[in-house]
Amino acid sequence: MPFMRPSELRATPFSCFLLGEGSLLQQAARILLDRNVEVLGAMTGDPDTERGLEAMGIRVHPRGPVAAAAMTEAPFDYLFSIVNLALLPDDVLALPRRGAVNFHDGPLPGYAGLNTPSWALLNGETEHGVTWHEMTRGADRGRVLVERRFPLAPDDTALTVNARCFEAGIESFRELLDGLVHGTLEPREQDFSRRRLFTRIERPEGGGLIPFQASAREAAAFVAAHDFGRGFPNPFGLPRILVRDTVIHVGRAEVVPAEGGAHPQGNGGPPAFPPGTVTEVLHGGPQGGAGATPGAPPPPEAHPDAVLRVATADGIVALGDLRGPLGEPLDAHRLSGLGVVRGADVGSGPRDALTALATEALLAEPAWLAILRSLAPLGLPDAFRAPPPPAAGPDGSGAMALPAEPATLVLPLPPQPASSPGANAATSGSAGLGAFLAFLARLQGVEAFSLGFHQAPARERGRAVASEGEASETDPPDAHLDRPHPTDLAPFRFSRVPFQVDAPAARPAGEVVRDLQSRLESAASPYAPPLTPDLFLRYPDLEGVPRDAEGPRLPIVIRPGSTPAGPVPAAGPLLPGVELEITPDPAAGVLHLRLDPARFDPALADGFLRQATAFLAAWAALSPDDPTPLGALPLADAHQRREALEVGRGVVRPLDGGATVHALVATQAGRTPHAPAVTDRHRTLTYRELDQAASALASRLIRAGVEPGSRVGVFLDRSTDLLVATLGIMKAGAAYVPLDPAYPVERIRFMVEDAELSALVTQPALRHRAPPTEAAVVEVDGAAGRDPADPPGAPDAHLPRVDASSLAYVLYTSGSTGRPKGVLVEHRSVVNFFVQMDELLRPGADPG
């Protein structure tokens, strides 16, 4: 490789790019900077890494074409890939003048691929190590540049070995840099006859069940290989046992030493227990505590961390840190209730089927993680909320009430357009369901939300494995692999999974529904990817996701029927937190809706169904290539629209003084010039003073470059200046953008950038806190009269013309469902509101 030539190394300055994520990458960057190496940039997909590198002054790019383009801006010597799981294309590998170097957390060639510390523990290795090697087209195939090995201790876990890999990585990186600078590296070719590649989806057989049929040492090593420590991501999996139909996760394990050299199971006493049999339940740590009487609760003083002693092929292993399916800690009393007592079998299970299930779950894991990390729950619209229950009376009446039965509605579905390809009852049902989900999104003004979807009974799916273990994504599977999953896999997978509804208002309605239809049919397939409960225990950022035994808990759920006769709506109360349960019935062409009566007013059921029916009918009338956007479909029928117009019509009154806000104020100033208009703690302005001060400020803004239609920020406290500023901005033909000084700094900075301000109005006392901006800054401090720089004549003659369609202000949303969004409000809307409020608060009063 060219970077191995010492003469060339000394002739060219040392520059580099970084690629990867994590603490090791950041430590390497610091070492490079300390050695005055020119770090031209870095690429990462991890926000924490991005922040750390930027704090060092390193330019960071997101992964993708932008980063690749940045690497071509100037020549550089090395590309260092550190904690990067992606293979790089040839054109990227060719960019560094001297070569690309990758960090690998295992010795090569015997431990290539992923999760190598765990595999080293599983294989009983006595040492492990890290490697810096040349990057080539294949995974971990390049020549070895630097290797650092260290011994493995009997009590090592995946957590401790990973920590030692980190330490060895830092030490060996310094050695690598010394070799690159001085030209002393001696690259070593790998012996590929000894190569072993561990792929992302490769795991020990059994899907995480502890192999008690092996030795006690191997069983303990199995648990240690899966122990990544609490609070750290665990990509490898959790060790577990199965008792009856309950999965119990195991956090740690130790070999129980034999007493006096005798076999720990026998010692001349009772016959040895079969492997996988509980020999004792303890109330303390792995090697201590009192035995539990079968079926009896532990004494009150017992340690809550119960320990199981389980027989293996040659001894006994003690299992601790026991947790239930949802991560709940298990003490001896709870274990007893689950049937985990002396003599219980915890070593059996469908190992072959679990191996296949684990492969499917690992293939789907990146997609599930992305979905779970961006959940957007959506409940019923507030407009349909039921009124709160009456408060308890003095005698206690009304203080307690039994849960009411869900409100049940039946929504007829229109037939799928006949011109749609492959239209039939089943596809019409999924298309109609997709249209109803789009309706729910439009009804609440959102473009995406998450709901719960009950999967159909699963089918076991085999997958062809290509060379070196890369999984094929062929789907559906081969016919000979089409066989039902055993029912005893139910404890190992959730039956309810999250489903993302995407319904952009600007996209053609037909496209939105067809996309939802396709994804709904895939989700309902028996080959849909499984979601396993242990995922939430392996990634700390998911532990707070609400869930129960069926899966993640979301306010809206879809529950397909499972009987041969067709869908059957569920009976009984809804699960806690569920507001709407949808059960499609394709044969009948309807959706069965069950709604929580505490969150849905049954009196509004008819209106809700009419709205949904109108939306669905409009969708069904569309041709397949109709460009009508989703946001144009009606959310009410004709009668409801007429009712809404009549309710909102109110009293029709002429507008005196023109249909702009500042014109109304100017008119009022002509009527009552000396009447007080606004008061704060320090001063009172009359209507004439307010109007004159606003005109003076408008003149200053125009000279500062403000033009009609532009936006001006208002960073003021609540004073008379605030009203002067808003009116002055509108007189200048601009729209004001309120920037409350109490807002978080990041929110204000975002609004300033997003609104593209032409000017910023503030006060001298707030100038030091004003957000940074390239716009002109205009200070106000108390009322001002006519500006001497104004041309002679009428006070506002030189100001631009503003009409009712001009923007009055831009108000940003709270950003609770994402980034804040600017809402544009015209003068006509503000004036209409003011006139209506005058009518409500002072009937018959003149507007102004």
C-alpha cells in the first residue's frame, strides 16, 4: 500500500479524515490534534459524537453524499475508520493518498466481523485483542498494521472485554501513528485459511436459551458473553431460561464450586439432577443466601435479588439478576409463583425454532429501532372528547364508577375503485383501512403518527445465507420453508407492533392510500418481521416506551381478526391507554371501531361517522392517477359544512377605517386622540401618541431596509414599546415575528433563522441578549413623536400601502410534535377576530 513508503511519508504533510462514532473515535481525534495532525473533517451518524467532535473544532458531516463530496474538496493522506460498521465503496477508499485504516475489536484473521469479544468468551479463549488494518473491499481483509493482545480473566464479561478493547485501541493508535510518521510499520498479510467471520445476525444456537446441556463453565461463559452491563446498548442479545410459558432473562452467572472436590450435583447424596433442573432457589447473591422452601414466600428480610442454582452436564451454575419478560425484577416469591422451584425444568425450549426466530428478529432490528425511536402516538381528537365525570358529592355519591363499556361504531367502507389493479374484498378492506388512517391524520392536522398493529400468527421463515454469512433478503421465502411457527414461540415475540402512518397533505391522496394499503398488507402477512421483548431491555433509550405483554402500548390499535370465519371484534374493556381499537372486516366491507367512552363522547358518534364517510367517499371517487392532494379531501359532508358556516357567520358589520389593524388604530386615534390606549408600569400612551410613535418607528424601519412583505423580529419586554413596535412594523408593510425574551435561546435562534428577518426591534436593556442576526437592529426606548427625517405632509403619506391580504404577523407553534412551524396570519384574519371580540364583549360597540 502506498502509505508504507517512508520517503513519501516524510515528504508530504500528514492530514486525515475520520469516520465512525463513539468515545474511541473522539479519543483518537484528540490524540491527532495533540500531535498537530490536520484533521480536515469527520463523518458520523451519532449526535453525541458529532457534538464532541465539533467541540474540538472539527468540521462534521452526516454520512452520505454530502460527506463524500466534502472529502473531495482537498487532498488528504489518511482515512481513519473507527467504530464504523459500513463497508466503503472503491471510490471512497481511493480518496486518501496514502490509504484507509480501520480499527477492529478482535485479532485477525480468527475474529473478523462483529461482536468478537462475545464470541471470544463463548469460545473459551484465554486472550483477545484489537487490530488496526488496511481497509479493502472486503470486511476486515486488509493487511494487519498494528495488533495489541491482552489476556482474558475467568470473570470477564462482554462489558469488561469491550472496555479493555477500548484501552488497547487507544494505546495501539498511538503506536500506529508513530509507525506511520516514522515509516516503521511492517504490514502482515492475513492467513485466510484461519479466517472466521462473525456476521451481524450470527448468534449461538438456541435463540438465547442458556445451554445447560454443556458444562457449567460454558453455561457461565454464555451468560458472560451476553453481559454488556446495565445502561449500555447490547446488540448481541440476552441470555434467558423458559419456565412453562414465561421467559426469564438472566443478568449474571457463576460456576458453583464443588465441595471437597466432589461432583457438585451428587457428593454421595441424592442422584444428580438432569441438566436444566433447578437444584436450589436462594434469596441472596450468587454464592450465598438461604434456600427457599418450594412454594413458600421468602422471609421479609430476604434480599430481593433471588438466585437460581441450575444443573449442567458436569456441575451447577448460579444465575442472578433475574428479570421477567418486561424487565421487572424477580424475587424468590415471584419465581415460586411462576413455577420456578426446586426440581423445575428451566432448560427446555424450542431451540431450533428460536434460532430461526432470532435470525428474523436480528434482520429486522435496525428498522424496529428506527421506528421505536421516532414513535409519534396519536389519540382521539379533542373535539370528540367526552365531558369530565361529575365531581363527588358531599355524601360521596359519584366518587366511584365502574368502567364503562367501549362505544362501538360500524363504519361502512366504499368499494375500492374498479380501475385499481387486483381489486377484491381483501384489498378493498386494506385500502379502505388505509384511507381511514389517512382521515385520522387529516382530522388532527398531522402528517405522520404511530399506532399499534396486532400481527397475524407467524410462520417460520428460513433464509438462504450467502458466502461468509451475509443474509439474503429474499421474501417471501421458499415454499419448503413455509411452515407454521410453533405456538410455544409466543412468549418470545410481541403480538402487537408499532405501525407508522405517513400521510403528507400535499401528496396525491391516491398515492398516500395505496402506500398505506401496501404496508398494511405486509404488516398483516404471516411473514411480517417479529419484534421481540428483549429489544427494549437491550437498548436503554427504549426502556421508557410504554408496553405490556402484547407489545408497545399506543392510543390507536388495529386488531385483525384471526378466525377462519373472518374478523371478530374484541369484547370486554379496552386495554389501558387505548382510545380507539379498529378491527377490519373485509368480507362485510366495514370497520368495527371500539372507542374509550372516557375519551370519546358517544353523543358525537354520528358526526364522527359522517365525517369519515365523506372523506372515504371522496377518496373512492378518485381515479388511480388523480393528482388531488390528500389535504384537499373533505373532512365533513355537505350538511356539516353548511352547519359550520352558519355557526361561524355571526353578525355582519361594516369595518370602519379599513381592513388593516393599524388603520383601525389610526381611525380610533382620530376619534378619541386623548383617550388612553395602552399603559405599562412607567407610562401611558394616548391613541394619538401611540399612532404617532408607530409611524415614527415605521419610518426608521423603512430606512433600515424593511420592505413590504418582509418580516421583522420583536425582541421586547411587555411594555408600551411592544405595542408601538407591532403597529410600526405593520405600518411599514411588514409582518412582525414575536420573540419572547423568556423563550429558550435555541428556540429564539431557530425562529430568527427560519423567519429570515429583515430587521430586529429590541430595547437597549435587552440588546446584549438579542439573538445573533445579520438583519438590521432597531432600538426603541419609550414613545417617540414624529421623526424629523420624515418627508413633510400627512404623517403616513410616505408609508407603503397595506391591504387586508397583507401579512400582519408570523406566529410559531410550540414545536411539541417536531420543529416549530411559522403560521402566517393576514390582516383580514386579525381584524375579523377583533370585530368579533368587540361584538361579544361590547355588543353594538364600534370596532377600534
